[in-house]
Amino acid sequence: MKILVFNGSPKKERSDTMHITRAFLCGMNEAAPQEVQSINVADMHIEFCRGCFACKYNGGRCAIDDDMREILEQMLASDLLLFSFPLYCYGMPAMLKNIIERTLPLSSMAMAEMNGRRNFEPAVRQFELMFPNNHTILTVPESPMLSAPEAAAVTVPRLERVKKAGRQFAETGEIDPALLAEIASPMIPEDTYARIVNGNV
């Protein structure tokens, strides 16, 4: 089996987590010989995703010319990907998260089964763990619509609710739960939003 290991620790080979990864790979090798290649993410030159979605319109090729192009090829040529990383602030280190975000050329942007609330769950949970007391978390689904002038009929009222929430918070230190729920609800039916997005992919 061809295995590609991503060592997401800034300690590289001195990573505590890599002890676990090496033991796992040792067990795999005992069962059958494995072809293992490791990448120390800290050694790679990988720029941040620009969110331009050029990769969606040019055959999956990212517009950024850096080490990620070769990494994507290595990922596609592998039978198994192992991600080895310590927890930083209840999540993966930023440089490994950067690699995950740069795998966008390998994915489909098409939306299928929608649940806008669930999209925010990992980020919300991370902030709840980091700031367990006295936090207010405001999420707004379908935010790309805010940049579309033709969606003003639904986006302007939504931004007015957000403005109201800001005023409430400044005055009382809280936001009414019903208002938070309104802000976090879809601006248009989720299946309609999915059709619009899929029409542009």
C-alpha cells in the first residue's frame, strides 16, 4: 500500500504525535510491506487559499504556484493518507489546516444534502471550548449572497437584523435568542440556494 503521511507538527521529526504514527505504521508493516512517504508540513512552501475558485473553472488546477501542486499529485497517487498532528486550541495546527483548505481542487463545489446549521458546528464548538464563559456566537449562513446585489431583497433585511444584534449587544451585553435564531436561519430555502450555487460550479 502506498501511504502518504502528513506530519502537521512544527516540531517535525521531534513531534510527540509522530511516536503514535510510527507505531501504527510499524504495525502495518508487520502485516505487509508498505510504501511510506512522509511530509513535514513545516518544511513546505504553501500559500493560503485565496478563495478565487479558479480551480473550479480550469480543470482543477490551482492558480497558486507553490509546493501544493506536487502535494496534490502525491495525494492522488496514494492509497492511504495519514494526518498526524497535535491539538492546538482544540484544532489542528494552522499550517496543516492550510493544506486541508488547499485541497479544494480535488473536491466538488456542488452542494447536495444541505444543513446550513451543521456547517458551523466545528467552528462553534472550537470557540465554545476556547471561551467557555460569557460568549455570544453569531453565525450567518449563505453569506456569499451578501455580495450579490440581485439578492438585496433578502440580504438587506438580514443585515438590518445583524445591525440590531450589534445595538442590543452594545446596550445590554446580550443578544435576544430569538434574534440570534433569525440571523442564523437560511435567507432563502436551502434547496434553492444549492441550485443557484450548483449552477455556477
